[in-house]
Amino acid sequence: MPEGIMNDIFTPDMFSTVALTAAINQQPFLPGRIGEMKLFQEAGVPTTSVVVEKNQGVISLVAASPRGAPGQTGKDDKRSGHSIIIPHLKQSESLYADSVQGVRAFGQANQLKTVEMARDQKLERMARNLDFTLEYHRLGAIQGIVLDSDGATTLLNCFTAFGEAEAAEVDFDLDNASPAKGIVRKKCDAITRAVATALGGAPFTGIWAPCGDTFWDELIAHSETRETYLNQAQAQELRTGTAYQTFNYGGILFENYRGYGSVAIGATKCRFVPLGVPDLFITRFGPADYMSTVNTIGLPRYAQAEPMKMDRGLELEAQTNPISICTRPSVLQRAKNT
């Protein structure tokens, strides 16, 4: 037996929670587009729930009064706290000794696969699944409702949690054969005004609009936007070689969101996400349910391993404990193509 195969079994790192957690957090982060855009401000917390406190400054009109008379009594800012449970996402896998025995290492002609190699491959796959799920949760958060993997169970309804109403869906009427002049631009302006109104005095740097395939196709084919889009696409192709992905119109950056499976924007839908607003979107990571992590600051991922009975293999586990939140869901605008 080549040297090193059985030695892996007895190394301390094979069962060390610290070493395995470090290993799984070093895996390539593949969260998808929302993660790449860094919309969500991330931090760890030492608890299994978070409290989002809102201090809503009250602005009111001051009535005229006679000179020397008492002034109008001011109103204190309204303060409220909302406690939110952090979901626990965990995966388990088994690694049997026989599944490694006599197996050649990938890409190697004369080297057998080690237990550590097999372990890390499983951890990498579990890490990808956890990242995929985080993208799914964040996709829900930018729409105001975070769903579980079944697509039906609600983990967090931001509208209910913060007592805010969901904005009405705007009909862009993109398939109208005889559209009114400048109608798409007017719709964009209305969206921008609605976002600004919902944000109150908070500034924002722009609006990102992930949209489904049908909405995107009809938007770039619309008589009003087609010429503008083609000019932008050609210029973008000369700059980066990645045309037909985004389109800036009416101050809004539209993007054909590349979904996969259940992580997708509805084909005929579009969402509008304000950019540059501090703490509008947050992700908080809670600690794992291990003795060694009690009351410690949560990390994005954890991993652990333990030997099977009679040393026949390893039991592997990977987990993450994230909650992704839109703290002001009333700003989230939405549209349909027709």
C-alpha cells in the first residue's frame, strides 16, 4: 500500500473541527450573481437569532402659531425591534474506507487516492450546495420573502416582520403593438421615484433590475429601447466581449438574471433593487451547534468529521447558519412585461 493512505486516518486534522472548518471556508465561493454583486453586508453573530432595530425619524409639518405662543410639541422618533430566527442548514455524508481502497487519484497514473483527498472532494461538493442555497435565500430577500428549499415554506417574510406593504406590480406593457411614445422611460422614472419615496432621506447610487428571460427579450426588442440597447451592446462588446447581458435605460441597470433550477426570476417578471443603501440588505451568520462554537461569532461555513464504528470510514458534516434580510422591504419594486 502506498505510503500516506492509512496515515491520513490518524492525522489530527482528519477529525479537527477547526481544521475542517478552515478547509471548507477555503473552497471556491460560488454564490451566483447576487453574491458577486456584494449587495449584502455580511457579519457573524454569536446567537441563533438576530434583532433588527429600526429608528424611524418622524418628519411632520409645523402649524403656524401667534408670536410668543407655545410652539407645537415635537414627536419622538419611533423605535422598534424585530427578532428573527436564523435558519440552520446542514448536510451529512459518509465516506467508507472501501470507497477509497485501490482508487487512483484524479489525473494521476501512479498515485492512489488518499482518504484526505476523498474527504475534501465531499466537503467541496457540500460547500457548493451551501453557497447555492445562500444565493437562493438572497434572491428571496431582494423580493422580500425568503423561502426554504421546497419553494413553499416561508423562512422569513420581510414585509410581515417589519410591518410594511409590498409595492404593487407595475405593468411595463412591453408587448403592446402600438406603444405610447416614451412609455418605457416613464415607467422607469416612476420606479425610481417610488424607490426614492420609500427610502425617505436615504441616498442610493442606482437601481439594479434582474429580470426573467421573457421580460428581457421583450425589453430589448421594444421599439423605444431597441436602438439604445444595440448601441450599448456594441460598445460593451468592444470593451469586454460580453454583450447581451445588461442594459442601462432610464437610470436603471437591467440584467437578464441567469437562473438555475429554483434559483430564478420568473420569466415575465422584473425586480428593482436599490444600490448603495447602507444596511438595506444584510446577511448574518450564526454559530454552529457544536460545543466548541457555543457563543462564538458565526462563520460562513462549518465542517466536522468523526470515525465510524470499527474504523470503517468517516461521517462528514457541513453546515451554515445564515439569515438574509431586506430591512426596508417597502423599497422593493416589481414589474411584469405585460
